[in-house]
Amino acid sequence: MTEQTVVVVGGCGHVGLPLGIILAARTGNKIYLLDVDKTKVEQVNSGVMPFMEPGIDELLNEVIGKTAFATTSPECLREADVAITVVGTPVDKHLNPTVNALKSNVDEILEYLRDDSLLVLRSTVYPGVTKVIYDRVKQLGRNIDVAFCPERIAEGKALEELENLPQIISAFEPQALEKAKVLFEKIALKTIELSPLEAELAKLFTNCWRYLNFAISNEFYMLAETFGLDFYKIYGAVTEDYPRMKSFAKAGFAAGPCLLKDTLQLSAFANNNFFLGHSAMLVNEGLPNFIIQKMQHSMNLAERTVTILGMAFKGESDDPRESLSYKLKNLLEVYAKEVICTDPYVQDKSLVPLEEALRKADVIVLATPHKVYKEIKFAPNQTVIDCWGFFNRDDDNINPPSQAHVLELMH
Ligand SMILES: NC(=O)c1ccc[n+]([C@@H]2O[C@H](COP(=O)([O-])OP(=O)(O)OC[C@H]3O[C@@H](n4cnc5c(N)ncnc54)[C@H](O)[C@@H]3O)[C@@H](O)[C@H]2O)c1
């Protein structure tokens, strides 16, 4: 196969950039990372990752300026054999899926893309969107192949997962499917073929499945704690040498830019008859409220300074998008004397250094289990709330039971 020119649109984002770097490093293709964010484009061209993604920095420096080029100019699309778009597909403020940004992005791409090329949709889309885009291309009389090949990596695992996960590929026409296969077979473990609607659902099922699993753990956590029991003692017992419980996740904030959003996209597709999805949302989004309620049963929050450890949506990440730490912060600001937030990786001017955050705290809530927090030595008079089961549970001040609440329940 001769070398190709591939343009990744949204190429400096969390999905586009690792994909572009791997393609540049492994395929011999020429890769353009097209993005509207000028700052990120400059960072990438100077060999700096705009966000944390373990192992990718080195690879970026190997390829940038050689086989990978970040740019804000759509002119690069004129050279493209393949354009892969992976721009964001958020839900709106009423929690409905949005397609207009993707549609206008595709219209922009089509202005430059030449006939006989391949357009790959890689964003997570509302079911049916691939057909809408395919029809649009045909309606414009363009001879461009269209494929939908969803990204299934988790942030922080891009390097490992892009090459070790199967790639689902789909298209309406054999030629488009074949072109997608040729492209992704160069980097993925293998390719799996589905129809576009099946592939759209496959991606949403993947994220919903994960979100529902976290909800089960969070529901069990809240149930056990409501009765004054240590969830992790039970968790340890049921998972020990019992393979059927291997996939039982720990409790914790299930957040970020994808899981809830994609559960809501599936729910909209199911005409809002996706009861499990809605229940999972209530459970997962309710965990910060539960933690505050638990605190209120054992202390007068108006007299306490509360420190939140971790503002990223998950451990070892610098990504604060849709992080439940911020929901916790906003709620606590209603009740607590003071709320202090810290995170070693998130860029947010309102955050304070860890040492200061710990020194001032009466109560500490672990919101994001960054590994560096393992080293913390808490003062004996500090109360620590740890829904993740992250700290050593033999310490007396970790999750002290709320006696008042337990007594209340028993009567
Ligand atoms: N973040 C994840 O872990 C993950 C995993 C799998 C799938 N996805 C899906 O991938 C998509 C992108 O997510 P993300 O987390 O990478 O988002 P992101 O915001 O990190 O990246 C999107 C990039 O697109 C750029 N962009 C926006 N409009 C553009 C345009 N018109 N032209 C060129 N560039 C443009 C933005 O500047 C940004 O850099 C979403 O559909 C998401 O659901 C995300």
C-alpha cells in the first residue's frame, strides 16, 4: 500500500492527538493534526502535549515535524486521502444530544476534501448520524466514501489501547469499509465489521455498560454506609477468591466527558425509555450529595473547613471536564465554613497547593484518587471521607461512622 495523507480533524484533542501520533509513528503515512485551537496547535508543534497521556510525549517528539504536523489551516484537507473527524459531540444544557457542530464540521471538511477520498467519523455519535452524513455527501453529489469507526480508548491509556484493542469499523458501501479496514489494520489489534447503526450502538453500549457498573457499586456503597457499615469490608469479602465478582468496581465519582453524556445519547435514542440509564445517572450524580449528607449527620459543617482532594474527573488525569469534584465543591459551598480545593495536575487558578490544603482542613474528602495522595499523613483530629477505598482503612480517622445517623436508623 502506498503512503497516504491523513488529516485528523480535532487533531489536538484527547482522542485526535493520540490517534494522530500513533498513525504518524506506525504507518508511514503523513499526518496532519488539524485543530481550531491555536494554542494547542503551537504546543503540539513544539513537542509539548496539551494534556496528560502517559507515554505519548516521547512518541510526539519522534514524529512531530517529520510525519506529523499540527495546523489550524484546513488547506491541508486538499492533500488528504483520508480525513478522520473526532470533534466533540456534547449534550446540550437540557441533556439532549447535539449534532449541529458535527454537521457543520463535516460541511467545512467537504469544502476541501477531494473526490475519491475517505471521510471517517470517529466521534461518539447519536445513532443514525452516520446515515445523515452519508446522505449529505450523496446529496452534494460528492464521490467521497464515508465510514464510522468509533474510538474506544480510555483517557490515560491511549498508547496501550490504540494498538491492543480491536477497532470496530462500519460503512454503507464495501469500498468505504475496505478503505477503513486498510487504514486501521495498520495500528489496531484487528478490525471488526458492523453496520453503521450497529457500530454507533456498540460504542454507546460500551460507555453505558461502564457507567451502569459504576452505578451498581455506588448504590451498594451508599446502601452499606447508610446502615453504618464499612462497604469495603463487604467488598473485600465478596471479591476475595470469588471470580464471578472480578468485575465489581470500587465505588467513586463516575464522571468525565463521556460516560454520562453517552448514556444520555442512548436514552434519547430509546425515546427516554432507558430506565437503567436514568437510574445510573441518579445514583452516580447523587454520590456527592450523599457524601455531604453523611458529613452533616456527624458534624456541623458551618464550623468546618473542608478540603477536596483531586479535581480531575479521574485519577492520574489533568482533565476536569464534567468532574464531580466541582459538583461536590459547589454543594459544599452552601453548607461549609470554607471549601478548599487542590489537585496536582489540573490547571485551575482557584486551586491551592496540597500542603496548604491539608494544613487548613478540618475535614478532607478524597474526590479523585491520584496516586500521590497515598503518601499523605493526616493529622489525628482530621476527618477523612474516602468513598474510593483508597486509604489505609485501619486509620481511625478514615470514614468514621456517623453514630448519630446509625442510631437514628436503628430506632
Ligand atoms: N475523551 C475520551 O476519553 C474519549 C474516548 C472515546 C471517544 N471520545 C469521543 O471523541 C470525541 C472527542 O472527544 P475529546 O475528549 O477528544 O474532545 P476534545 O475537546 O479533547 O477534542 C476535540 C478537539 O476538536 C477541536 N475542534 C473543535 N471543533 C473543531 C473544528 N471545527 N475543526 C477542527 N478542530 C476542532 C477542539 O479544539 C479540540 O482540540 C467525542 O465525541 C467523545 O465522545 C472521547
